[in-house]
Amino acid sequence: MNFCVAPCLTLSPTADSCPFEPIRLSFTGNVRLGPEAFTPGGSISISSPHAEIWLQNKQILIRDQNTTHGTYVNGIRIVQQTLLQNGDILTLGAPIVRSPSIPNNVTNEQLKPIKAMVKIVGV
């Protein structure tokens, strides 16, 4: 079966995201999101760790980890801990323009930021 018993959050890619498999996060502690969480290939616009997500008082919160390209909720760059809600669009990073310094093995899809629809269950 594919369901959450404890509070959890699912991140699913939007059409304009760097492709990745949906991610399901269960909350037993703080969760750090970096490029290794997003497969296949991942986006080069995000750093490790990029953002931290946690459960507090039956709310799911996120904060950026002082990254260059930022963390956005519904298109607004977050500068402090921010409440995540069902249906929010979470963006990690910003589009990167291909330049001669980017290796040829990096695809155009990997230059896109991670953009994910938030689904919250059990909170």
C-alpha cells in the first residue's frame, strides 16, 4: 500500500520543473533537502543542504539554508521559516542560463529549478 500513517508531505514535480520522482517525507525529525533527494540527475540550481522542513505544533514549516538561488513558496522567496500548506508550489533554486562554463554532460533539464506541488497528509 502507498499511504502515510504519520504526518507526511509529498513533493511532486510541476510541468516546468527539473524532472524528479515524487518524494514522500515522513516527519520523525527535521528533513534537509538537497540535490541528492531529487532523481534522476537532479538540478544544479540547488545546493546541499538547500532547505529544511519540519513538523511543529501540527504545522509543516520550511526555511532556506542561506542558499544563493533561494527557496520560494508560491513564487515568493522565503527569508524566514514559512508555513507550507496543501497545494503550495515549492521552488528550490532558480533557472540557470547555459554558459561555456557548464559541462556538456549537464542537460538543459538540469538547469531548471526544482518546482514541486506540496501535498500534506495526516496533519
